[in-house]
Amino acid sequence: MEVYFTRLNWNDTSFPIAASETGLCYVGALNEPSNLFDDWIRKHLPRAELIEHPRIMQPYQEQLLEYLDGTRTRFSLPLHLIGTPFQLDVWQALCQVPYGVTVTYSDIAQQIYRPSATRAVGTAISKNRVLIVVPCHRIVGKKGDLTGYWGGLNMKRQLLEIEQVSSSKLPFL
């Protein structure tokens, strides 16, 4: 399997993005050290041939930059999500949360018909490595507070500001 990657530059920051032939499989955190991406690839796609290829990655870069610049609210990128069946269920539920809306971990647990699995949902969300596109930044604590985020709370705040979210809990289905 070939995995293509590049670093996306936005404002004064950059982060790795990668895609297989199937679709986008990795979007890193702002200013993420390259060894985190390398470690993730070795763990999840150990036989992959890693190829730096900005041209192949251009459609992914374009949509991510449009989002970061506030001109895109939905992604039409193919995804290659790598996780357990439970994680995939959680990440699919995250993809249903609309732009500009926040929901809680409990809401996601309800959505996947596992109402008592709030902590497991939180753990699954923390394993999401397709940041921004699989919008785990839209998930907040029970009282609307910003809680953990792989890219850090500063990145989470930035993404919610792009979406002009004021941490209001709204139904999303």
C-alpha cells in the first residue's frame, strides 16, 4: 500500500496530512512534530510505503485550507479511517455533527445506541487522527466546557472560532 503525504501550511503553522489510495487517513495537529505522524504510520499501516507527494495531496490541501480560511463548511473528501469497529462507529457519528454546532460525549454515545459508553466514546474520539475532517473539535463536556483534544485546546478553540461556535448544545439529528 502506498501512503502519500505532505505538510499543509496555514498562517504561521504547518501539520502533516496523508492519504492512501482509499482516501484521507491522517490530518495532524497544528505544528505537530513529524515523529508523531511517523509513529502513527508505523503502528497502523506498518507495510505502507510513505511517499511525499504534494500534487496527489493537493485536493486534500485545498479543502482543508478552504475550511481553515472560513469558506468551506463541508468536506467531500474520500476517507480511509483506521480503527476498531467501535471507533469507526464513533467517528461516523462525529461526521454527522453539523458545522458550527457542538454536542457532548453523551450525545455521541446516544447516537451510536450505547448510552452508557460515554467514557469509551471519549477514548475513541481521542484516537481520531483525521482531525478537522472528522470533527472531534465539535465535542464538548457536559456543561459546554472545552475538554481534551489531540491537537490541544488552543487548536480546538481556533477551529470552533472558525465555525463561529459559542459552545451551545444543539441537537444535530
